[in-house]
Amino acid sequence: MNPEAEQPVGAKTVSRRRAGVPVWRTGKPDAFLAAAVDTARTAIEGITAPATIGQHLAAKSEGDRLVTHLFESRLAGYLGWQWYAVLTRNSRSKVVTVNELGLLPSEDSILAPEWVPWAERVRPEDEQEPEPVPAQEPEEDQDQESGDEEPDDGGEPGDEARTS
């Protein structure tokens, strides 16, 4: 059954979700795993610099003994993204295992602008005048300037390498 379908028309729904935190399964997270914030942060520090990890945002239940911790991203170019660490443990165990780490976009992340056709993007002020091609100098002048001429000593090339 869908609880939203049973609500009367015009009824207001109250959202308890914080901005930027994705909607996941509802349910109470495992208390031991939810308290393992330091373990999650340390695991994420293994893949990024500690300065790129912000405050802890949430601990969400993904199932029995499976919790995802979300941290604010301070990584340049990833405004609104969130670091995540998925933690688990065996039944009756106090040993926390890190399953997965990564970076996720949120509703607050930067989105690409809407696509605009090329004909609408190019404006008259964007066009540039073609650059004039510099006139080439005569070959004689180029040789003198570059020093490509060989000195005329009257001998054959390679004479200086011969010994008598």
C-alpha cells in the first residue's frame, strides 16, 4: 500500500529531511554503527586529504547492520557533494567493517547549465578578425640573419677533419 495515496486531497506532508541528504530506506540505524563516525571519517581520510572532509551530515540505515555515513565535501569543484562511508558488522560483533567509500552528488551539487544551440551561443562580439599573415622576407635576408651561411675558406667541406 502507498501511504501517500491514502492521504486526503490537500493534506500537507511534513518533510523531516535535511537539505542535501538523499532519501533512503527509513528505519532506525544500528546504534553501534551509527556511533562509529570516527571510523567512517578515518576511512574516508584514506582516499582524500582530511581538509576536504567537512562536518558529519547523517547516518542512514541501509538494512540490518548496514549504515551509511555522510560527510560534507570541501573538495574544490565539488560544491554540494558528499563523502560517504558504508559500514557494517557481523551479528553480535563489535568489529566495524568498511564496505564502500566515495563521493556522491546531492540536490545541492552544481549542475551543468541547460544546453543552448550553437547558433544561439555565438554572438557577433565573439567573432574575431583573422590575424594578418606577416609578409615573408626574401631568402637572402633570412640566411644572413640566421647565420646559416658557411664561411668561405676556399677548402672542401670536411677538410679540417683530415690529417696529413
